[in-house]
Amino acid sequence: MSARHTLLEIFDAALRAVNGRALVARALRSFRRRPCALIAVGKAASAMTLGALDELRSHVASALVITKDGHVDPALRRDSMVTILETAHPVPDARSLAAGATLIELLRALPPDVYPIFLVSGGSSSLVESLRPGVSLADLRALNQRGLSAGWDIVRLNRERGALSMLKGGGVGRLLGRAALALFLSDVPDDDPRVIGSGLLGPGAEPDRIERAIVANLPLGMRAAIEAGAARGLNLELRARRFDGDVAAVAAEFVAALRETDANGLVWGGESAVTLPARHGRGGRNTHLALAAARLLRAGEPLTILAAGTDGTDGPTDDAGAIVDAGTVERAELAGCDVARAFREFDSGLALEMSEDLVHTGPTGTNVGDLLIGIKGSATSLRGREAARVL
């Protein structure tokens, strides 16, 4: 089995462990049966809604799904009970405001005997919005562009977004004014509902009656990756501290640690940051991180590294990320790519497409952050480990 195939299998195991459909269904098994309304927002809204319908369909009065373009499960499109709004990510547009207006209208019109269940995942900050008086869509878009270009971490970016919003920072709880349940897929440090989706369903300054529960997070996916490695005869080391900060620094730290570890590889999770030049090409933080790592690898060095987003998309691209090795840069250059220029101008997606290293999963039904998985050894040595495990 090749190192690349092994990494894809390990990544798939991590994704299955944090799948929104399965985990929401499990979380609702003990839910007291009564009429309810489902309100799902985020990149994993479609999968989370399917999980709720799997468990509660006969009790669901209505379902609203607000998600990113292209992230709707076909099964939901055929369900007459479900209202679907596809909006913009990572930068909001007029559809985000229209979705906010729809959400507010729904909250105000909920019958008193219908219990709201909110299903929240990363991406909510951009997908739905209602602005404070005096704030324009242009103001909101400029804030998002500024934060993304400057490499703000998610805590700062969501705090700044919340200051412009009627919905974020506990706004939904204030508008709701009644008991509700909120289930979260967490893509933020410490799994804080005040940060997930800029606090769309987080607590505000005043107490509310919303019960909150985290159903999946990045550590759950990382543990599944470790277990998947073990099932394939690999001893993978878990790096417990979440990674953040500049992609080049993260790549350098990871490559150095992968070289030094006595284990067969490393698993690390977090969210890196990029600072975009005024003019830039195709790429996201994971492809840029992967290319940064590839440029550090020595000729013939038997290291293979996956950098990918658990949501299946990397920034504005349709790539999940990439798998790189010591031959990545050479393959890209032989295909005609100036790799130094691609890295400098944030055109990593093009470079990794030319080296044939991009990873495509499509929407995954989850969103808990980014994963870095590296393994040591050649394809031959990995085949040997697999054979030993099977025998």
C-alpha cells in the first residue's frame, strides 16, 4: 500500500468519526419526543439535518438549512419538509443578509408548542447575517476581506464580525427568548460556543434558556486518525497542542517534528493563517501549508504529508488540501510551474495541481478544522508493515 493511499484512508477514518449526520442522530436519541423545528447553519448543515431527521422525522414540523453553495445533500433537495438556502462563504453577500432575514422571521413565527433545535457548524459566520443599524454589507465584506487577507485567527475574526451583527454574539438567544437546544460541530479552540459561527448560538451577556452540546470536535477526529494508523500497523504520535499562526512556521515545525519523532508519523490539528498579497492566485491555507512543507523536504526523503480541511474545501477552492512528498516540487517544475513564484503569490493550488498532489473529497458532512498527518517510510516499508499486520 502506498504512503498516499494510507494517508487517504487515515483521513477518511477521521472524517467518518466526526460525521455530522451520525453524531447528531446519536445526540438526539435521548431527546424527549415533541414537535420541533430544525434550524441548521454551516458547512455541515445538510448532514446534521439528515441526522436529526433520521432520529426525529415524525416529530419535525419544519426544517431550515442555510449552507454553503454546493454543500446540500441530494436527499434534502427531495424532502418537501426542508427549506434550503445556499449562501456565500468565506465572504458574505446579499444572500447572507436574506438568509438572516428568513431566520429572524422564522424565530418570531415559531408556534409556542414547537421546540427549536439548532444545528451549528463552522462557516455560519459568513452564511447568515443581520446587521446592526448603520452597518452596510460593504462594511461587512470589507471586514471579512481584511481579516482573511491579514491572517487573523478565527477568535479575532469572529469577535470583529460579532460587533457588526444582530445575530452573532448571543443575538439569536436574545431574539428567541425561549427554551431551545443547540448542537455544535466545533472548529474553534476550546470548543467555545461563543466563538463557533461568531457566537450565532453562543451565550450572550444575559442568561438564556438554550441547552448547548458539542457533538464533534477536532480531537475526536485526531484520535480516530491515530486509531486508523494503528489498524494499519503504524504508531502515530498525536501532537496535542493545536496549531495556529503563519503557514510557513507551522509547516517548518511539523516537518522538523516528523523528522525527529521515533514514531511512524504524526497527527496534528488546528487552523493556520495566511497573509494574502494584493494579487494572488488559487489556493487556501491547506494547499499553501502543503506546498510550504514540500519545499522543505530533501531529495529522496521518505516523508509524506497530508494537509487538508475536514469540510472538504480549502478557502474559496474546491480542493480539500494536498498530499506532498519529496518529489512534489520537482514534479510541478517539470510540468512547467515556477514553484517559488507560486508560493510567493499564493498560487499553491496551481502548483499542486501541476504536481498532481491535490486532494478532492467534495463536501464531507463535517467541519471541525484542519488536519496535518505525516508518515515516515517508503511505500515498500509500508507494504511490509501491512503484510505483517495481516499475517
